Amino acid sequence: MFRRTWVAGTVLSAIAAACVVASPLVLAQSKEIKIAHIYSKTGPLEAYGKQTATGFMMGLDYATGGSMMIGDKKLVVIEKDDQGKPDLGKSLLAAAYSDDKADLAVGPTSSGVALAMLPIAEEYKKVLLVEPAVADSITGEKWNKYIFRTGRNSSQDAISNAVALDKPGTVIATLAQDYAFGRDGVKAFKDAIKKAKLVHEEYLPTSTTDFTAGAQRLIDKLKDQPGRKVIFIIWAGAGNPFKIADMDLKRYGIEIATGGNILPAMASYKNFPGMEGAAYYYFGIPKNPVNEAMVARHYSQFKAPPDFFTAGGFSAAMAVVTALKNSKGDASANTLIKTMEGMSFETPKGKMTFRKEDHQAMQSMYHFKIKVDPAFAWGVPELVHEIKAEEMQIPIRNKR
């Protein structure tokens, strides 16, 4: 009997001791700021998602001086894979806000996933910082006050590309993916064209690998047109739409134009020296301390330059840390919204500013011309002109 009592007493003492030990842990956990990063770890946009994740973590480290702290609060990043599926992204965001108690979220990669996630941010009344999904409707008609975006939108892509192509006597047909990214991109491009003539829009499934039929329709629409003839391509992820050049476009006097992309995708640009377009980012273009730091860190860690979406993830991290520093670590949605509206922050692209009306980050874009350099495996986009934010009249499309 004595032995049994002693054991029971020992167990009770151990439990009591565990409770005492646990208290500081619980206290420490309350000193965390949880950020859910939901992106395409797998799926058709996996390459973009992984770059974003690399840039985001690298940016948090840089912006906090390696401490991952905002004051006395530790930044904790919870990563989730939406696989490029809207329904999954929606449920993952809900779980992040409710089960993981995330204070805010960043992502996703796909525009379709982002559009599914917007109502969840509003339902839980927590901030979602969109990076890098592009569709205009994210900060347009589908927007709500909890949504901010560091990534460029379709209008920024379109207006900057129109700088290169919108000239009298130019006839343009577009080739794009048949989903939000492609259709919003073409709509914005169409709205931005004032001098050139748009004669055809070709939409193909995101899974397309054989571009023959679409290319033939484009050729048929352009071949008898007078003046300069251009196919403007808006494409993301798998598939190589530049294969349409194999159909002897030069025979009809047809050129290809497109925006910037990730370095592996730009390998095909080497076949088009002199091709013009506008890019969101290329590591050799911006000249500022943040870009220099990111490029140096990336070379040190990966023995390669940072890419298109790495810069986007880094920019999102700079926005998050700037906002949390300005709010003195208060991650509540109302405080963050007040802090971030109109907020400027430094990025690898230079200064960005969240527009108060729709929370879209105003930023520079880069008019380029492709140069072939044997030292690089891709076509090198040489800067023609930095198109500053104030040079682009980016429409406000929300219903605020």
C-alpha cells in the first residue's frame, strides 16, 4: 500500500513539475508571429513556387538581420503545398488561419488558387499577401480589404509590354493559356494597346504540348496583314509555346514577342535575338543594395543567380517585415491594414508602395531587348528602359 501511494505521489509530482516547465514554453509560443506560406511545392507551377519559397525565407533572414525576430517576437513560417489546386488552396488557408493560428498568410503561386483563397481571408478577417499570382481580378473585382499584393498584376505586365509593341502599323495576335492568368493578361494587354491593332486572341489549355493547331490559326489571321506582324505570348508553367517558331513564321514576316520569365524558360529566347518585351525582374538589371544583397546571397548558397520569382518572394518578405516593424509587432489584421495602406518598402526591384485603393504594389517594370551571350544558357534581357511606376497608368478595378 505504501509503495502504491509513493508511486502515485511521484506521478502527481512529475505532472506538477511538467506543468511548471510547460508554462514558460506556452509563454514563449505567445511571443511568435505565425506566417502561413501556401504555394505550389508540387504541380504545374512547382518551379515558380520553389523560387518564391527560397526568396521569401532569404528575404526574412535579410530583413531581420538573421534573427528572424520582430522585437521580442519570433517569426515562424508554416509551409503548405496547394499543388496548384484551387479547392486545396482554399482549405489549406482556412486550416492555417483556424488550426495553425496563423496571423497572416503569403501566397499562392497560381491565380486560380488565389481567387479561391480571397473569400477565406475575408471570412477569417486576416491578411493574405498575394505573391506571385498575377490575375488583375485578385486586386480587382474579386478583391477585399484583407488582400495585399507584392507581385505584379496583369495590367502592369500588359502596360509595360505595350510600351515595346504599341506602335502604329503593328498588327498583333495573342497566344495565352485558357485560365485566369492568360485571359486577364490578354484583357489588360488589349486595354493598353492604343496605336497597334489586335486581330486575334488564341487561348489553349494549360497542359498544351502540341501548339500546331493554335499556331496555324495565328498564322492564318496574321499572314495577309500589312505592316509589322507580331504574336505576343502570355504563358506560365509547362509547355513551350515558342515551338510555334518551328512553323516558319519568318516566311510570313511574323515575329514573336513576350514578357520576362524564369531563366530555364528563357533558354528558348536565345533563338530570338532582338526580341522585345517587358520583364518583372532579371537579376542583372536593378541597381540597388537589396538586389545586390540577394544576388550575393543566392550565388553563395546555390552557385547560381536568383530568378524571377525568387525576387518576388524576397519582396514579399521585405513587405512583411517592414509592416511588422512599423506596427511594433502587432500582427492583428486591422493594425496591419492601417500600416500597409500606402506603405513603401525596399525590394530587389527598388522601392514598392502599396496603393491605398486596392493594395496593389506599385513598382517598376523593365523594357528589354534580347541579346545572345555565349556565357549564359538563356537569352539575356538587356535593359532598354526602366518603366517606373509613375509612368504606368494602372487601372483601379475593384469596387471599393
